[in-house]
Amino acid sequence: MTDALLSRRSLITQGVAVLATGATGLLVPARAAGIAPTPSMRGGSNNYRPGAPIVDRIGGGGFWMTGTVRRAGDGAPLPGQRIQIWAHTTEGHERDPQSHGATLTDEKGEFRLEMPQIVPAFGQPHGHLAYDSGAFETVFLRPVMSSSKDKTLAAHFVLQPL
């Protein structure tokens, strides 16, 4: 009897909740609320080159830098945002112009840029990324790879409007 009562009570409660949210127009996909902006990382701006060109690929490729860009607060994806990427690779140092390039986020706020294999610099294999387009606060990231044999590295930005 208790199981039947709890099941019926659960069903009624859930039904009322669905009706209430439907009536108020709240039946929409959930969005993240209160997402804090990404802080710049120490060392992230090392060897930064303002205005690096948008490219299809850096060097010969073989390694993928990926990530997402969202707005602080509601977490909405940000399409068309410029992300600059540079690293110490098998084809050059992070200070070399040919080791720098930029890409734009797609309609889902995602980016991907192929580049040469990242190799250790100062003992750690790491990449550098920057959002520097001006509509949001500039953010520099320096994610470290777990292994120099990794073929991808992801970095995620949550940007604060100016």
C-alpha cells in the first residue's frame, strides 16, 4: 500500500510540476546560470603577438587545439569569436611568427585548429591561447598537456562582457 501511495504521490507531484512550468513558459532547455568568467592564467601571455592572422592551419598539422567559448553569467555559446593559438612545436618556438595563428568559433561557440605537435618547453608541453577581440575582457590561457604524446589539447573560455 505504501509503494502504491508513494508512486501515485510522485506521479501527481511530477504532473503538477510539468503543468506549472508549461503554463509559465518555462519548458525550455536549461541554461547554466551564474557561470563565472575564466581568469587569465599566469604565463598565458608569454610570447603573445597582437593581431596574429586567422589561418586554416598552423604549419604541417598533426595536433588539434580545441575548445569552447561561452558568455559569463548564462553560459550562452559565443559564435564568431577570435581565438589566437601559439605553442612550442616540432616546427618552431612559441616566439616564432610561424607558430602563431588564430581561428573563429562556430555557431556552437566551438573552435578547432590543427597545428604541429606541441613539445615540452621549460619542462612542460603546453599551449597558449588568447581571446583578444575587444567585445569581452581579454583572457590568456596556458593549459598543460598530461603527456607530450597527446594529439589534442582542449581549452575553454567563459568571457566577461566589457
